[in-house]
Amino acid sequence: MAISIAFIGLGNMGGPMAANLVKSGYGVRGFDLSPESREAAAATGIAVASSAAEAVAEADAVVTMLPAGRHVLAVWQELTAAVKPGTLLIDCSTIDVDSARQAHVLAKEAGCLSLDAPVSGGTVGAAGATLTFMVGGDKDAFARGEAILQAMGKRIVHCGDAGAGQAAKICNNMILGITMAGVCEAFVLGEKLGLSHQALFDVASTSSGQCWSLTTYCPVPGPVPTSPANNGYKPGFAAALMLKDLKLSQEAAVAAGATTEMGAHAAKLYEKFSDGGHGGEDFSGLINFLRENA
Ligand code: NAD
């Protein structure tokens, strides 16, 4: 019998992810608070339910893709009261590690298996089923969830027990936020010193300054034609989402007693950039903020 999946949160990421489950042959029943998202999901073959509880009632597995920890906990409270015992619950949202662990506890109390499985790859990866999943949870849950995640992504990494997926996600994105800020600063300094963008790129991309923020996502137009800088800093990865992830890393650092001064500074820079009305721009647009505030 075909595996039946409930999908709650059919927004920019969840909509195309759920559509890829349908393409892989799963029966998908979905729910979202937004009528527009429900309508778009119905057009991709998802059976739309009138509530999260209704969507999950007959499901073998449930996937949630929601904005933040409070949404995930509220929805998991509702769905753990409505699912069959033994159902696998997977949260793919990017949320704080504490809420992720609380969600695992809710699942356990309801007799369910659970995974935290945040993603990287953005809306392009969601549409193309090329996401990377960073997964936390026990081996039995991972063994059951892996095939479902494979239908939505190309790289599935089991990072450890409950919360390990979220921990990997915020550590990775803290590196990303810091390296992008560093690359932006280097280009602004190079400009002041009369160095061309291409010359700095040619040296740093083949030297010890090499990193993803430079070679894939170069914040100046020219050296990497596919980077958002060549497209008016249209996201890509919006500055507001980078700020969200940096804030999550800083909350986790305080709670865990880790010193992350570079991460804290990057969070402050993105906060100023985002609060200045640029939250919807690609995060590499930080370079314009640094130039203006030089
Ligand atoms: P989105 O705002 O487009 O989608 C979230 C959806 O959740 C919305 O459609 C909203 O109506 C729905 N929702 C909220 N509360 C609900 C509830 N109680 N019941 C049912 N539906 C509810 O956001 P998104 O871009 O799809 O992001 C989702 C998650 O993925 C976030 O945690 C985000 O940080 C993460 N993420 C996003 C990207 C990206 O590029 N957009 C990349 C990686 C990770």
C-alpha cells in the first residue's frame, strides 16, 4: 500500500517540497493557514485538508515546514493528539534547538518517532528536489525517514540525536554569515585601495581566502555571473532569513555557554542591514550597506 504523508506548511519551501513527494508517488494530504498556499498546493496534486488534525489522521508520516519554533510546537501539539501511534513526524523548518528537542518530547509522549531535518538549498533546491537535509533523531526514525527525505533532496546527513540537525544548520549558517561579511569587507577595502574586483577575486579564489561566499556567491557583480549581485541582489537567500539564523545561533551559544563573538558581530551587521529596509534583499547585498557606512 502506498505510504500516505501529511504536509503542514505549504509556503515557499513546503509547497514545492510537498509537490516533489507527489511526483515520487506518495499520497500527500496537506494543510496551510493561507488560502493562497492551499490553492497552489491543490494544483500540484496535494489533497487539501481543512485542518492540520484532519490532514494527519490517516498519515503514516507527517512533515512540517513552518516559520519558527512557536509555530512548530503549536502544530505538533495539535497533530500529536490526532495521529496514529507509530507515525513518523519530521520537522524541516529552521527553528531553535530547544524547541526542536521539545517537539521530539511531544512525539515520544504520543508514541511517535520523530526527526528534526532542516534544509539548505533554498527555494531553488526545494523546487528541484536538490535540498541538503541535516537530520537529528534516533536510528529507527532516520531509517524510516530517509527515503521520504530523498524524494525532496539529494544529500541526507544524519547528524546525531534529537536537535542535532538544527544544531548543524545554525552552525553552518553562522559560518556563512561570518564569511559573507568578511568577503564584503575585503571587496570594500580593495575598492578603497584601488584594487579591481576581478584582481581580488582571481587572487583570493585561488588562495587562502577561498570560500563559498566568494566563489559561489560573490557579492560584487562580474566574477561569478550566477551570483545575486548580478541580478540586483534579488534573493537567493534573503537578508531577513540570514538574520533569523544568526539570531538562532546566538541564542544557542548563550544557552550552551559557547563564545561566538564573530557570529554575534555578524548578527549585529545583518540586523542593521535588515532594519534599514533591506530584509528582502539577498544577504550578499550587505556589501552596499558596508560601503554606505564606511
Ligand atoms: P513561508 O512563510 O513561505 O511558509 C510558511 C508557511 O507556514 C506559510 O504558508 C504559513 O501560512 C504556514 N503556517 C504558519 N503557521 C501555520 C499553522 N499553524 N498551520 C499551518 N500552516 C501554517 O516560509 P518558507 O520560506 O517556506 O520557510 C519555511 C521554513 O523553512 C522556515 O523555518 C525557514 O527559515 C526555512 N528555510 C527557508 C529557506 C528559504 O529560502 N525560503 C531556506 C532554508 C530554510
